[in-house]
Amino acid sequence: MHERPLDLASLQALLDRSAADAGPHLRSIFSAERRLSATQLSERLTGMRLLTLATVTATGEPRTAPVDGLFFRGQFWFGSAANSARFRHIRARPAVSATHLPGESLAVIVHGRCELIDINDEDDEAIAGLRACCLDVYGPGWTEWGPPNQYARIDATRMFSFAMPQEEIDAHHAAQQVGRPS
């Protein structure tokens, strides 16, 4: 976990605002008892977390693609080639959405704007911390094969978290099977 107390306070405020502004359908699924706190979310999102990142083409068509997401200081960061379609979209239209959905028991949805960053910025303390995080996650080979030449941070305007215990998932599946022919 890389979050400082200020990062956790900002993340908790974002999670609370997002939950308060959610529509009734989302609130019925991402209910208060299923939402994670900023601390719980940060503890769950260590290491590389595969994100499905959504960008928009010049003609308004949505595009999704997987990216290696790193949850660092309460925000998602990711890298790719500077000439990738996702970064062309982001440079022109920085609004994005991303989802981390490793299974039925956890979901994290984020909406916001991407800020492109220079991973080699020696003067930015947060970016230096991100580089250290990348080395922890990817190992020393990360510097040998060279980090992606473009990185971005999602500055979230909304973030939703959902966690369901396995027992509740199993009970839900069992209830769905009642009355179904074998």
C-alpha cells in the first residue's frame, strides 16, 4: 500500500461523493455494506491490476483495451507506447473510464480525465515513487526492457468500489439454480 494519510482522505472523499451522486440502480448493487473504504480499497489494489480502459475516437466511438494499472497514492496510473491508439485518443480527448473486474467478488470503476506524465521526471516526488512502485511490481527487468515511453494518471471525478464475500456469491448462485431443470 502506497497511500499516505492525505491520499486516503482524498480517496475517501471521492468514494463518498461518488456513492452519494450514484443513481438508484447503482446504489442498489454497490450498496453501503458492499462498498470498500479508501483503506480497504488501497489494501486490495496492490501490485499490477489489469484495467479495461475506455477511450473515445474522434468520431465518438468508444474503444476499450487492457492496460497494466498501478494503484498508487489513491489513483490509477498506467503506461503504453506513445504512438498507441489509446494515447492518441487521450491526447485529443482526455476523458476516460476504467474498470478493474477480476471476478464477481470485486469491482472498481473509475471515471475521470487522464493526465500524461513523464515517468523520467526526476524533480517530481510522486513520479519518483511511481518508478519505485514499478520496480517493485515488475522487478529489475523493468529498467532493462525500458518502461513504456508514455505514462498517464487517471484524475478521477467518480470512483465506485464493490466487494462481495464468496459466501454471498455462492448463495446467489444457489438461489438462481432453484427451479431450473438439470
